[in-house]
Amino acid sequence: MLSRRGIAHVISRNALVSSPAVPPEAASAGDHRTAILCCIASATAELHLLKTVGAPNFRRPPLVMVRAVRHAFAGVQQSDLVVEGSGGTASRETISARFPRWKSPDFPQRCAYLGSQCPRGFGVTKIVVAGDGRRLAVEEWGAPDGAAVFLMHGTPGSRFGPRPRESVLWRLGVRLFAYDRPGYGESDRLGARVVAHAAEDVAVIADAFGLERFAVLGRSGGGPHALACASLLADRVRCAAVLVGLAPRDAAGLDWYDGMTPRNVSAYQTAETWVGALVARFEAQAALMRRDPVAHLPYRDRELSASDQRVISDSGIRTMMASNFAEAVKRSGGGWVDDAVSFITAWGFDPAGIAVPVLLWHGAQDVHAPVRHTLWLAERIPRSHLVIAHDEAHFGALSAVPRALSWLVDRHRA
């Protein structure tokens, strides 16, 4: 069995960008096997390998799983392992049948997944049912007694989108929630939804988890939805943060398309003029992403700024993005279409009416959501705090998330 130090070495050296470190509660208890298994379970869930194992781009498990299993599973009994959704133990035959590409006589448990022993906060999907009967898929990470923060994913995106590592969330004292917006991932679609509807769904999820007060953080396409919560749930939202977000389409005095990449301009203009064409376009792209998400990420490298190219050149980040996008469109491109349409139609609230503190962060070189959008918002949201990163662009927001969470925690506890 690995020592506590050995566990930390395996995780820190081999984990992907969003993979967790050993949770303090497991490490302090000396339960190294549980800690290792939970890290493997979380890494597996993040990559969505349990449901996309047949995809050609996932030919082998992540190193954090391989090395942890090789070093630490020697003394683990089959009865300690359960496969996601099986409700029972995982036999060698069951694992080999479900994961044929990963067969190995001495490595049958590599995709096994510890269920009931995992400490709380290790990203197990929970389903919350809205008042109209829709299913909303929710994930929770971080410190169980931490400040509650809702992370609103980008467009397209899912609950498996970019987030800090588990160890960072514990250090910051954050209990992080993410959910699939309607039409994405495991959440049911909602026809003709507007941006404002995010507040209703977040309120339902907060009620289900017993949360009275919380903060919201939205990145990219999640930005408008975070603002909706700040505006319409003012009695529950303590503060909000928006990273590389958009302004309303009818923003007075703003040239909405100025500085935006041609691909985004084309998509939004199509949404304004002929939604049917947008549906065909996004569904075709979604089909390609389901087939091979790594090869069909929803942006063109040649349109990215130099700073964004540096960010996504990291293989771990590209893999994480591919997992996120694959989950987003696993059933259809409907959520992607609905997001685009909601951005260019009336949002259902006025950002100028937001009364809570709002952090607005933007990379000056952003060509996906131009910085002018955030400048427009900063002029109108009374208690906004503006941060412009002059050497960053759109994906620079990934590294800004921990700082934004720290800002939210400080104000959440004030």
C-alpha cells in the first residue's frame, strides 16, 4: 500500500488539470485505499470514461488510474468495488464486458469505481427534479461545510466543465455545485428557455441541497446565467462573479459583434435570422463531437489569440475540454442551440438592477466574447468590481477561477 506521501506523489504528478488530490478527511484518517479509490472514481467521472469508453479518442485510462491501481489495489477485495450504476459488486467478467478495450488479466479493476465509501464531495451525479418534472443533473465537490458556490458552465458545456482541483476547493473553503443547463448532458431540455430561467433552476437545486444563501460564478456562456441569479435571487445570492461573459444583445451603445471571431458572429446571426439553420449546424457539429470530441472541439485554433493557444496547447486541458463537450452534446445539440438563442433574445432581467457585489473579469485579447461586453456591464452594475487582464484572452479565465472563488468566499462570509 502506498504511503500518504506516495499517494500525493501519484496524484500530483499524473492527475489531469481538474483531477482532485487526496481529501483531507481520508488522509487524516489514514484510509489510503479509500483515498486512492475516490481519486480514481473522481478522475473517471470527470473524463466520463464510464459512458464513452468505446470512443476512439479514449484508448487507455488516465495515468492517475493506472498507477494508483497498480500500486494500491493489490490488497483490495472484489467486494470493495462497485461499478457506477450497478448497485452491486464488480466481477472480473462484468468489468471485462463493459470495458473491452481495457482488458488485462492482472488489471481487471482499472475502471472499477468505489461508491458508498467515497467521502462526500467527490462529484457523484445527483438528479434534482424541477417543479415541471424536468430532470437536472448536479455535481458537488469540495468542503461539505464550505461556502456554497454555483458554477455555471460555458457554451457548450456541462457539469464536468473546468473547475479547480479538489485540494484547491478544500483550501479555499468552497462547496462547489455545477449542473447541466436544460438540454445539456443529463438534464432534460426546456423549450424556448430564456436566460432568466437559470434562476428558477438554481433555486430548485439550492432547495434540494438545503442551501439558504450561496454565491454564483459564471464563465463565458455561464456569465449571463450567473447574472440572472444575482438579479432574480437577490434574497439568496450573496455575491456573483462573471468571467469573460456577454452583455445583452440589445445593450444600448454596444456594437455587440465588434471584435468577435467570425465563427461566433455567423452562429449568432444565424440564430437571429433562421433558427432552423442553426439547429442543423449545431446538431452536425454535436454528432462529430460525440464521435471524436478531441478532433472536433467547438473552436478553430487559427482564430485563437496567442495566449489562448498557449492555454489549450496543454494536453490535459484539451482532454478535459473534450470530456466536457462530449458530455454536453451526448444526447443532442439542443442545449447549445437554446443557449445561443437565449443570448440574442431578451434575457428577462436588467443587469442594472443587480444589487449584490459582482466581480467582472475579462481578458483584453478575447475574440469569443469581446472585452467591450464586460466594460458595458461594469458601467451599469452598481456594485461591480472590474478586472481586465491585458495579456489574457478567453481561456485565460480558466486560471482566474480560483481567484474568483476566493473573492466570492471573502464576500460570502462578510
